[in-house]
Amino acid sequence: MKHRLDDSPTWTNLLKVRKVYLKGRQIKTKNGKNTLFWEDCWLTDKPICKEHTVLYDMCNGKLISVHEVLRKNGHLSFNRWLPSLLFDEWLALIGSVFSYNFENQNDVILWKWNNKKVFTTKSVYNHLSAEENTNAYKHIWKSKIPHKIKIFTWLLERGVILTKDNLVKRKWDGNPSCMFCDQLETIDHLFFQCPVAKCVWAMIGQCIGANNTPRDCAQYKLWINMWLPEEQNVHHFGFAAVCWAIWKCRNKAVFDAKLIRHPAEVLLHSCAFMKYWAGLYSSDFHGRLLGGVKVILACAHKVLAQQAGDPTNRLLLPPPGKQAEDEE
């Protein structure tokens, strides 16, 4: 079946995932009426389209059934004459097809991706999740942060957040420079290598006793495990807060032309998020989180006071709940 202009949105979307379904479909071919000649695994453990790719590409009837091939005695239509080499290949394939033990019964359709051999959407999801190695992102889905932020950090770690370099790949013709410096804006640059990001991670490093800073997501995991090994359940919590704060400040600079005055402002924003999200943890751990946030806040205030040249100057953070809600 092919897509038509008057198809419903639901049917259109189902056709888009047709190839995924065919990967999980298994057929016991009897009369061949419900078996796709090219795309089903029926003659061998691989579909014919994978074993005879050139013939498949040249064939005009890619969705023809096995029964129809038999009815036509193997006389299929190709978009050009087959050279002798391909013609011999086609004859050998047809010979294998006609030697198959067909039966005068309906084909039996089974499902490979669960034990009951019955199609379920859950089995498809589990299979696709296993293919993408979701264990690599378990630290995201198990973390106690808002779902929206989980999605954000998942996209960030996959390298598909719409930084300017990714926009350029989508034919965007704007200025690809970082809003905080004159370098190309990439994910690694914006969140780790930009002077603003470096200052933010340096201030956090000062709070946990680190003498270096991470340069990308992978290095962050090694870095935080080295300098804060006993608090692994908050490693992604802090990462999400800092990166989300950088992203929000970057977007304000891009869309509202509101530039930060000092990198410590990013740290203040991240502390506001951490205070707000700390409510998702148990009461015992909530107090420990707030204690860590206070240490980071003190560092940010100290840096801002030194910048202003007045030790009495202290920036007060807005109520964390209200600011975090406004920011999101």
C-alpha cells in the first residue's frame, strides 16, 4: 500500500513506520498471498531485497507478493534490461523460489520481538530502546528532575540540541557565532568551552575542590566522579541545572538581546533551579541538597562582590520557586 494525498494523518504515520514493522514480522509462507516477495524473510533468514540489492533496486514491483510472482511465472518488470550477469542471478533466484515447498493454506504471520509471537506496541518500543542502548541514558530517566529537563539533557547528550552549528546543518543561514564570544557555537563550546561556561564550571570546581574543568559531556562524567565520588545520585541533577541555566541565558541573549553581565549570574540561575527541584527528593536528602546549593551561592556572591569591588555588595536571589517557574 502506498501513501495517498487523501490518507488520514493516522494512516500516514503508520506508513512511515512500516519498515520498522517489517523488521519484526515473521512469516511461515504457505500459499504466499500475504508474503512480500522482496521484503519478507521467507526464502532464507534474510529478505531477498538484502541478498539481491541490485535486482531489488531495478524491479518496478517492490511490494509484490510471493503468490503474484508465482502467478506471473517469475516474469517481473524491471526498469531496464538485465545484463547477462544479473539475468543469471535472477534465473538462479527464480529457481530457488519454484523449488520452495508451498502449501494450499494461508500464510501464518508471527511476531519476532516477543515470546508469544503476537504484535504489541510495547515489544516494538522495547526493541527500539534496546537498539539505541538506553542504558547509556538511565542516569537521565532515573534522575529526580522535571520531565522537560530530562528531555533537554537527553537531546544534549545525543548532540542534537539546536545550537547554531546544528541549525546550519538544517540550511539555516544566520550568524553561527556564539552569543558570549566570537567562536562557532557548538554543543561542546556553548556548555563547556566558551569563556562563560569555563568560568561557571571553574566556580563549581572551586566548591568541590577540583583543579580542572570538563570540556564535554563525557569528560563531565569522569570529572564529577573524580571530585565528588560519594554523591553520584546528584551528578546529573547538578549537570542539568547548570546546562539548563546556560541554555536559558543563551536564548535570552539570542531572542531578547539580554546579555549577562557576569558568568556568576548563570550560577545564580542554576542554584534557583536546584532549590526548586530539590523538593522532588526526600526530606532527608532535601536538606543536604540545599546545603550544597548554599555553598555554590556563597561562591557566586563572592565572585560578584569582587567584580563590583565592594565586599558589601550582595546580589539576592529571587524566590527559587517563582524564578524557576518563570524560567520554564
